[in-house]
Amino acid sequence: MGLKDVLKKKIDEHRPRIAKLTKEFGDVKLGEVTIGQAIGGARSVKCLVTDISYLDPVEGIRFRGLTIPEVMEKLPKPKGKDYPYVEGFWYFLLTGDVPTMAQAEEVVEDFKKRAQVPQYVIDVLRAMPRDTHPMTMLSAAVVAMQRESKFAKFYAEGFNKMTAWESMYEDSCDLLAKLPEIAAYIYRMKYKGDTPIASDMSLDFGGNFAHMMGIPAPYDDVARMYFVLHSDHESGNVSAHTTHLVASALSDAYYSLSAGLNGLAGPLHGLANQEVLGWIQDVYAKLGGKVPTKEDLKKFLWDTLNSGQVIPGYGHAVLRKTDPRYTSQREYCQKYLPEDELFKVVAMIYDVAPDILMEHGKAKNPWPNVDAQSGVIQWFYGLREYDFYTVLFGVGRAIGVLANITWDRALGYPIERPKSVTTDMLEAAAGIK
Ligand code: FAM
């Protein structure tokens, strides 16, 4: 059975569970909402459902029940490589089943048929001023392709709720398969003297991306690792939630992903990774252009905090321990770039920052998040244009959010519509008016 057939079987099995919960247990309470949560970004309010990933505050992310090390170990990998096929991971996120090598390779071949980027998308990118942020280019390229949407066509020709997921699935595969070329085209056009590299259809998602970026192995494995690590972080984060919200209006995958990417482009979300690397280099430069002593670094971190700034790459809205996505990248660095000076600074920050943040006493989570490490690896392999880092995050994030909106359509989730209240109402609820 191919991916779509396996998915159909899973969807048929899952639908009665949602129907039963809605019909018989719809009034069961999951929690209550405080004034603090209503004002404070709905933090921890349980009002979203996804089975693609779950973020435990202590354990970190699990994809379809597997931890990051388990995913890296169990999923099929290209011959001689350390990290799994992105295509096999897509299979896994959609179905919850670890694919066999044959199943993963079937998706690799399927993606090759879908990968060609229409010329008009290239024309759109070329028409934009070269100093446009690469995230703007990525988002524009995605929404420009909306005319290709099979879901939009399906809707226009007579919508059927039971089969709507099929065209959402087709759009999601089409879109995902094209993202490596779009991202690499933006990179080569913008930063490498307008020298795009043609796609090599003999390669998988990660391999072809590295090839089109013009960065030799093991960057293909870095790309696979990076895309898997950034794919999903349950549904409440800005990029995932935005994609889901827009799709809930029956907007297609192109509209929805483009919107999600716009959220990812914010400095408190995906853009943080470019900021973290800038800060680490600043630490390095200000402390003499060499790996500092622990004492000097401690003083620098205290000065940062005392001047009212945050320690970039540390803290998280949900997590309460070291982000396993950080650990995974740290292990990569320990294996492949242990002598790199920037990595040594990053490792030393990890040694001293948590204690300092605990003593400082503000941050609920003194441990590093995914962004504390990722720029260092990209920098090491010659990808030094910080602005582009969020695009890499965006290609990875697309895997998770597209799997989610395919399932949203399969389970017939309705248009999202939380309720707002006025400040007067909050004051009345608080008993002060
Ligand atoms: N350094 C210093 N102070 C920090 C801190 C840090 N790394 N993280 C949090 N705090 C402070 C925070 O500013 C707040 O202070 P005020 O009460 O004065 O406003 C207090 O601790 C409580 O914040 P929190 O509840 O622990 O964190 P939030 O859930 O509000 O915010 C983050 C979460 C990630 C925005 C925050 O920890 C932060 O600004 N970290 C540094 C920037 C960063 O690494 N961003 C990457 C986010 C990443 F996960 C992603 O989405 N890509």
C-alpha cells in the first residue's frame, strides 16, 4: 500500500474516535481560562487537538510518540548517511507508522514527480528587490503558487467533507516537494551572485537541497537533521497555529502555509535563531576574539541581564528543561566540529548560563532552546547569511504544519472561532467594576 492508501486507512480508523468524543463527551471540561491567560496569549489553554506531535514540558517534543533520538535511529536513511530521509519522516508524521525503506523510497520517487517549480514563481522571485528579506520571498513564492491548488479546484467544483483531505494531501505533497528548490533558489539568487544550481533529480529532499545550495556533504545530512528537528512543536506555536487557523477557513495549503511562514518570520519565533548567532559572535568578539574564560563569560552574562536584556537562546514558553532539539544539535557538533571556536563558546554558555539564570530568578526555564545551537552549525558549513536561517526553519516547519492541515481536513475540524471579551467584562469578572 502506498502512503495515500495507508493514510486513508488511518483516517477511516480515526474518524469514529473524534465523532464519539464530540457527540458523547463534548461537554467534558479540559480546564478553565483565567484573566491572565486571556490577556497573556492564551498560554497553556487547552483548545487545540493534534496527534502529529506533543510537547511535554519536561521531556520535550515527541513526534508521533517517538523522542528525537528514537526518530533519528528508527527511520530509514539514505545509504551511508546518519540522518533519516525527510520523505520517510513525512510518511511517519502523516501515518504514525515508521516506514520501511521501500515505503520511504516510494515517497522519495513521488516527490521527484512533484518537485518542479513553475517558471512564474521564479519570475515572481526575480521581480522582487534583492534586499527583500528571504522570508518575504519564501512566503510570496508559496502564495504565488496558489493557482496550482487542487483543493481550491475541488472546492470550486463541489466540496465533499469526507474526501476533502485528499486534495489537501495532494497540495501538501506538491508544495513540500517544491520547497527545497524555492529556498535554494532564493539563497543563490540573493547571496551568491545570482548563480542558481539546477536540481539533481537523482537525489532525495535533503541531498538535493544541499546540492542546490552548493554546499558539499555532510551538509546534506545537516539539512535532513535540521528539517526533521524544526518540523513540528505541537499546535500552539505561532507558525503551526496560524497555518491551522487559516486552513480552518477552508483556505488551501498554499494560503495557509504562506500565512504560517509570516508568523515564523517574527523575532520572538523563527527569527530568533539569526539573532542568537549574532549575539554569540558578539560575545566572542567582545571577549577578545577567542574562547573566553568561564569567569569572563559569567561576568558578560550578568552584565547582559543587569542591563535588562535576555540571554538569547535560553528560556521557553512551554519547555522546562534543555530542549532535546538543542541536545541533538550539540551531539552533532561534538561529533563533527568539536574544535570549532564558536561551538566551544556555545558549550561554555551551556555550562554557566543555567545557574546564572536560576540565580537571576526571572526566567521560568533557565535551559537552552533549539536556537541556542543551530546557527553555529550553519555557520561552520559556510552558510553565513543569518537572514536565511529562518528560511531553513520554514522549510522544516512546513513538514509538520502540512501534515497537520491534511489531518484537519480529514477529521473535518471546523472554522476556528475563539470568543473575545471586553476589558469591562474582565473587570466585572474580577469584581472590580
Ligand atoms: N534571559 C533573561 N530573562 C529571561 C529569559 C532569558 N533567556 N527568558 C525569560 N526571561 C524573563 C522574561 O523576559 C520575563 O521577564 P519579565 O517578567 O520582566 O517580563 C520572565 O523571565 C518570565 O518569562 P518566561 O515566562 O520564563 O518566558 P516567556 O514564556 O514569557 O518567553 C521566550 C519565552 C523564549 C520568549 C523567552 O524565554 C526569551 O525571550 N528567551 C530569549 C529569546 C529566545 O531564545 N527566543 C527563542 C524562542 C524559540 F524557542 C523559538 O520559538 N524559536
